[in-house]
Amino acid sequence: MDTNTPLKPLTPPSEISYKDILKQKEYLKIILASLINRFGDSIDAIAFTWLVYALTGSATWSAIIFAINQLPSVLLQPFAGALVEGMNKKKLMVYTDIIRGITTIGLVILYLNNHLSPWMMLLFTLINSSVEAFRLPAGLAVIPSILDEKYYTYGTSLNSTLSTVVQIIGLGAAGIIIGAFGIGCAIAIDGISFFGSAIILSFLNLQEEHLRKGKLQVKEYITTLKEGIWYIKNQPVIRNFCLLAFLLNAILTPLNSLQTPLIYEVLGGGSELLSAFSFAFTVGMGIGSFVYPFLSDKLPIRIQFIGFGILTGIEMYSYTLGERFRSHTIAIYALTIIVSLLFGMTISIMLAALSVHFIKAVKQEYLARVGSIFNAGACAATPAASLIISIFTAFIPVVQIIRISALLCVIIFTVLAMMRIRLEANTSPKDI
């Protein structure tokens, strides 16, 4: 380093705003690609969920397919991160988006020709999720290369907020598209969105360092993988973030996998109420992600995780109250919309806090490896919980499963509050 060159002073966090993110051109390309994907996914979210339930008529199948969707993230991502570390991440993101687009269009073709079965849906879900296991660590690892750390909070929030706005538009259009053109058209839009994302990312100006030359040797790969595991082992704060991500995914699994049965069997609604549920939750997510930068400096990090974790359980339980007056349509819609709005805000704040603090805590050279292990650990909760739920649905009503999950959420986060787990590097609560 040239010692005669004065260092540029860091911008105080209080002086940073959303306007500063709009000047980060390369990061805006990442956001634009994400928005295109999110629009397709928001339409597909309703179409695919309804397609699974319509094709099978089974809550068990809904839970199984949801579990399979997360399985590659658990099994492949811990190993994918070490492979991604020395690869050209821009090309990897482009190629994986193209593969997912082709796969999704293939599913549509089978559906339109009446050849689609539940087992085929499992296969296509497995392929897309396997490809995504490589896409996620690559996308995470490029962030420090195009965005300074001082912009992480507002950058993450802007991405989440705009994604939410696009998702709201997609959810609003989903019913119209499905009604006018059918489920096949809705899912095809999701497939096309992957190609759009790939085109945007191909223009990304990314200066990557330490790219691997030649083929990766087995010994080198094992060393890289071990270094990532060692890094997590010796960083208690990062280990605790992994624990929180695991718990959050496990807690959300009942609502994610039993969303349609909840609406249909417990609340007595149909696709319109499911749309209202998704729409209100998405609006809440947008509000939560937008206000997070203003809350992050005012709320202790412990409140951002533990306090909102307890609130999550309370909100989950509130959904089941609609069982008592399911014949009153207006009351059911009011309850669903209000709870979903609050629930979306709570989850969004927790996710934003987890994302920002995790990226800040990990050194850049370890981010792909550690990020892949972090994501895999978080996703591990979903297939395990989904498979358990798929078994319980044969013996326990959906409403009771959600109530039990909500109570467990409150109990778990209360225990974590009492244990005072370490969430900041400069604090000394109990290390677990």
C-alpha cells in the first residue's frame, strides 16, 4: 500500500441513505436481475402451489414436494461453496439461470400435454434446487466485490423492498394470468424470467480475484472445504447466526408447506383467500425491509432476533383463531390480511438483520464457503420439518400442527433469551 496516499474516510452510517445505493451501478444490475426473477417467482408461487394441491388433493404431497425443494440445498451446498470459491461467479450465475429456465419450461410442456405427474414434479423441483445450490453461494460471494460494507444495510433493504413491490405486482397479476391463460402460462412466465436474469447478469462488470487456473484438484478442494468448516467452528457469532437461521426456517415450515391446506381446510377459503394471504404477507415484507435500516441502529441486535422471534410465534398462532368463525367471510379475510401483514413485517426484519450481520461478520475470502454452509444449515430444517409434518398430517389436524409450532417458537426463543447467546463479536454472553 502507498503510505503517502491518504485514506478515504468512511461515510458515517447516519449519513448513508437509499440514494447512495442508486449510484452503485453494478449492484443495481444484481438488483434488476433479482427483480426479474422475483416477478416470475411471485406468479409461480401461487400457480405451482395450487397446481400441486389440485393435482394431488393431498396435504401430504404438498409437504413432501416442499421438503424435496430444500433437499439439494442441504446435501449439495456445503460442498458447492468450496467449488464456487475459485470459479468465475458471473458465468456461473448466468449458466445456472439458463438451466433453471430450460427446466421450468420443460415442466410447462409436460403439463400442457397432460403428461405431468406428482413424481415428475418432484424430479423437476429436485433439478432446479440442485442448480440453485451452486447459484446461491456465487451470488452471495460477489456482493463484497461490488458493494462496500457501509452500504450493506441499505443495499440489502433496497433489494428486498423493490423485490417486494415487484412481487406484489406479480401476485396481483397471478390471478388474472391464471384465470385468463391458465396455470401453464403462469409457470412459463417464471421460466422466461430466468432467461431475463441471465441476460442482465451477462453485462455485470465484475473484477474477480483468485480465480482457479485449470481443474480443481481433490486435495485442494478438501483443504478449501476444511478451511470453511474450521472458520465457522472458531467463530461463535457465526455459529449462532447459523442456529438462528435453522430455527427460523424450521418455524416457518408449517405455514410454508401447509399454506394451501390452512386456507382451504381451516379457514374455509379458496384461491382468492390464498392470494390475499400471500399479498398481505408480501406487503408486510416490503414494509419491514424498507424500515429496517431506520430500526437497525435503534434496536439492539438481540431484539432484532430474539424479540421478533417470540413475536413470530404469537402471529403464527393468530392464524388458527379463524377456525372459530370460518363462516364469516369478512372476518376471515380481515384476520388473514392483518396477521399476514404483521407476520411479513416481522419475518422481513429478522431476515434483513440476519443477512446484514452475517455478511459483515464473515471475511470476504471465506464468504462463498461459509455462506454455502450457512445456507445449507438453514435449509436443513425445512426438509426435516416438512417430512415430520407430512407424517403428522395423517394423524393430527392441520390447525393443531400450526398451533403446536407456534407455541414451540415462543418457547424456543424465550429460552434463547434466557441463555443470552452471543450475537456480536464484542460482547460476552454465553457462547453456544
